[in-house]
Amino acid sequence: MWTPNLAALADARRVITWDVRGHGRSGSPADPTLYSEDASVADMAAVLDACGVERAAVGGLSLGGYLSLAFHLAHPARVAALLLFDTGPGFKQDRARERWNAYAGGRADALERDGLAALSAGVEVGPGPHDPTGLALAARGILTQRDSRVLDSLPSIRVPTLIVVGEHDEPFLAATDYMAAKIPGAVKAIIRNAGHAANIDQPGAFNAVVREFLERFY
């Protein structure tokens, strides 16, 4: 999903991409207990360790953005900057979190029932070498949320933070405003004529915003 962006972002710095467990080329273990926010954060640290990187600008889109916030909460010394794309910080109210978790459970049920045919039509969801069983386990174990720790941590963030959202990504517009208000000094950018996958819908504008931020702060 980052193919439209790698050349522009990697011309002056090293860029590392990865697949969350249960996705793409990463493993899809059968044990449901191996899928969690904590396991994903540990995977991110392991990827950086394997690449010999102690500190990085860490970011992602949607679930990847949320996990980037979770990584910062667990390993603040390893984060030089945050890049949060079309994402949210979780939920303060239990009822809202329960609705989200019901949605994630429904996605998992559909993947188990219909296989890869259940994948959304979003352009960020490529045909890739996905295992539908792994995707279902990831939806139940990683996409679901248990508390508001990540959301509550926003005011404590002290690294440069870029928040990007596509102007038509309506489910995440309010979350973007919330993060921009809570994270000290956060830079917010709206990508015109873009939806949830702003980096794919408008790669030129997206790349320009990210490059400008990195050149200024990192």
C-alpha cells in the first residue's frame, strides 16, 4: 500500500515498511492469543532491532497509525517523530469502544465465512498474499480495543507529530481534530480529493506534505 510513496520518501532517508502479523507476507499463527496490541508493538520493536535502528520517525495509516501511538506509549525513547495518517487514538467511552469492537468482530466473521472476498473495496486493501484466517484473527485480537490508554497519552507526546487525513475520510475527521487538539504542537494537513487512503488517492500531495514535515522536523 506504500508503493506510491516509497520513491519520494526514501530518496533522502531510510524507509522501513512491514506487514502486521496475519497480513501480507508476515506469519499467521493459529493461536488467537498471539494477536494483540502488545504483540504488534513488540513486533515493531523487533523489526527496528533487526534493521539496526534504535530511533525512528514511526507512522502508519488507520490501524497502523493507532499502533504507532501505542508504540510511542510503550517505547517513547525510540520515537523521533510520529506520522499519523487517516487514523484515530481509540475511544474514551466504553459504549463507543464496544461499537467499534462489534464492527471488528463482524469483519472477522465475514473473513471466516467468505474468505478474501470479504475484504473491503478500499484501495489500501491490495490483493496481496493474505491469509483470510490470519486476517480474521488480527481483526479480533489487534483491531479490537480494550481501554483508553493510547487516547489518554496524547497530551504527553513531546515529539514532532504530523496528522494527515483525506478530506472525504468522514469516519476519521473528528478523530483527526481531536488528536490535533490534544497533541502539543501537532501539525495537521487535509489532503483534498482523498478518502481513507490519502497516500494512494493523492500520492503527490501526500508525499509533499510528509516530505516537508520530515525535512523540517526530522
